[in-house]
Amino acid sequence: MPSPVIVWFRNDLRLADNPAVAEAARLGAPVAALYVLDDESEGVRPLGGASRWWLHHALAALEADLARHGVILQVARGAAREVLAGAVEALAPAAVLWNRRYDAAGIAVDTAVKADIRARGIRADSYNASLLYEPWQVKSRTGDPLKVFSPFWRAAQVLGEPPAPLPAPDRFAGGGSKPAIPGALSLDALQLLPRQPDWAGGLRAAWTPGESGARERLDRFLQDGLAHYADGRDRPDRDYTSRLSPWLRFGEIGPRQVWHAAGAARLSGASAASARDLDKFRAELGWREFSYHLLHQRPDMARVNIQRKFDAFPWRGDETALQAWQRGQTGYPIVDAGMRQLWTTGWMHNRVRMIAASFLIKHLLVDWRLGEDWFWGTLVDADPASNAASWQWVAGSGADAAPYFRIFNPILQGEKFDPAGDYVRAFVPELRGVPADIIHQPWSATAQRLSAAGVVLGRTYPRPIIDHDVARKRALEALDALKPNDI
């Protein structure tokens, strides 16, 4: 048998628009497909529980897709550099191919692996499968990295349309390769799924991980959601957003595929979307790009304030308040609905993410890093760039942050973006009988109206854990002490 080509899968769990897979197919050698669950390399952040659940099912779907082409997906656990060294020793491959990562730990591992393999005289190449543009491609006119979204996105668009996505290979030569990679395990042996208790019922009901699930969700969005995107993307009570984030996070679909499919749907008339709808949607892909641009500049972004004057912020160590927020028991219905949607489905609408994050940081004065940690553990789309960048944006400590004085009013936000209360009722069943005019501030209603709706504040649904006006005043005083206008 000729020497195989190892394709090392990571956050690119798909066959279409996968440059490493396409190159392996082009070479015409047998393909050895490998995934390494690396929770040992220095600096690698272990996945949270919801992400581990998604990863299991994404790998199962990839395993089945590869098997239809006669290729065996082998999985292993350990430090990636050591696993790859064993694989290269056992298989004597003609090449090892993979797609790039952009976090500091991932870059360090990949650089070392590439050096090891090339030192043996074996080809080792990496490609871009995760972004529209590489972080180092988008620069200011003076060649510097960009720290504000609007000029970043203008500079990115000057580079032109992203490349067209690659089709999935029709076939691979030679089928699965032997011998097996040392240390290869069964997928179940990775122990990615929750066991006792099995808390993933809501995730199973909400999602279909895998490349085919991603395509189905994209098709549905292009048909039903894109035409409402510009005006409706902030409505959590409507299905107008793509919800592609978990598939993008694990690479079951790529941003080039999404970009071009959206444009083609509008041009062909398959979607009634306007140019404004398309531009707004593509700009959200741009925010994802910008987050990776920032991560490449600031690999410590999940732990360190980008604007260092925020290091002096007087955070409150209020464990009771943090737990009320985590459990969706703050007494503010839009916040509680979001936190319960997260716990149930592993996902939260983006507008509600901002509201919930602002509440934790500015109403409760709880360190944004504790919120980022909670989202990392509970989101199926917990992304190393977008999660940290978004939390810093809300906190006001980021590169392109919300103004420090922006403190979302959860009452007004709920009334504006969930006017009938449908989103709240979907995730806070205690309030299902509450009329729309009071559902976002039930404490303002008379006891008789609440009783008629089956609500007793403090018993069936909590009273607000802090008054909004008091919280806003306290937050502004704390922020003013930092002199943020000098930041």
C-alpha cells in the first residue's frame, strides 16, 4: 500500500470547503483521518460540558461521512504533539495536513508539530478553513492591526470577496489506512457525553450536530430568516437569526460557505432578502472575524482586560447574586429567560446575551470573567474568540467596547425586543399567564393582577434582586472612578 496522508481534524469537522481534505483527495493517497482530544498541552483550555456534548455528536457525524468514502476516523486523547509523533512513526505518511487555529496554545502546538514532522523530511502543511480572511491579512493603511470594528470591516472588504468554497471530494483513494494510529480509541472512550446525570435532553431536542445538520439549518435560515434579518435579528421571540454559531464553532460549516450561500440565495430570488438584510448578516460574520483578529493580537483576551485601567474596577464578590443570575432567578424576566434558555438548550439569542451580560457586570458588579467562564461551560457555541471579545465589549474593557456608561435596562429591552412576552413565556413558565403589559416588570402590577395570572412574587417567581435605578447609579459611580474617558 502506498504511504498514506494524515488529515488532522480539529475545528473543521466537515468534508466540504475543507482545504486539508481537498488536498488529501488531490494527492490520491490513502487517507488516515485523525482527531485528537488535547486536554494536556500547555495553555489548552478544556472544553465546557455543552461543547463536549456537541463535539461528540459532530465527530460521530464526521465518522459516518468519512465511512461512506471508505475512510476510517481515528480518535485519540492526549497531548497532540505526542499523538502526532506516534502516528507519523507508525504510518510513515507522505504528508500531514491540517487547517489552522488562531489561539495562542493552538498556534504553539501546531508550530511544534509542523517542525517535528518536517524535521523527518515529511511534508506538513496547514490551511485556512475557519475564517473569511486570515488575521494578518486585514490591516490599516499603515500596516497595523485594527482595534475598532468599523475600520476593520472596511479594510476586510477592500480585500474583495472571500474565495468560493471548495466542494466536498467525490472520492478518496485507497480507503482507510493501516496500521492503526497508536493510542486510537473509540469515540465513546473519549467520555464527552454527560453520564450521571444525563442533563443533555434539552440539547438533543434543540440541535442536530454534523455537516448535514449545518446545511439544513443554513437552508432554513436562507428561506425563512434572511429576509427579516436587518429588522428582526434583535427579536428573541422570532426565528430570524441563523443560529449557525455552534456549527461554525466546530467547523461543520465554514464562513465562506455561509457568505456565498447567502449572496446566491438573494441573487437567485430564493430569498426575499434585501441588500440591507444581506449586508447586516454578512457584517455579523464580520464580527466573528474581528473577534479572531483581536484574539490573534491578544491571546490572553479571556483573562486580561484589553483596556488595562479596568484592572482597578471594584468588582463585588457576590456569590449569591452570581448564582441567582446563573439559575435565571434574578427577578428580571428577560434576563431569567435568557439564562434558562442557555441552561436548557446550550444557546442564547445574541440580544439577550448582551442584556444578561450587562446585568451581571453592571447591575451586580460581578467580574465579567465569571460570566465568560459560565458561558464557556454552558454554550454549545463557546468560541475562544467570540466569547471573550463579546464579554469584554459589554464590560467596556475591550478594544472596540460599548461605551462604559451603556447599562442595558432589562425592562425596556424586554418591552422593545419581546413586546408580547412570548420569549419570556417560552422559558419562564411561572409567568405564562402574565399579560404582555406587565410581563417584563411583574412587580409593578397589583397583587390581584398577579394572582389572576397565578403569580405570587417571592414565592412562585422572585422579586428583583436589585432595583434597576439603584444598580445603574452604583455602576456609574464605580465606572466614573476609573476615569474611563482617559482609557
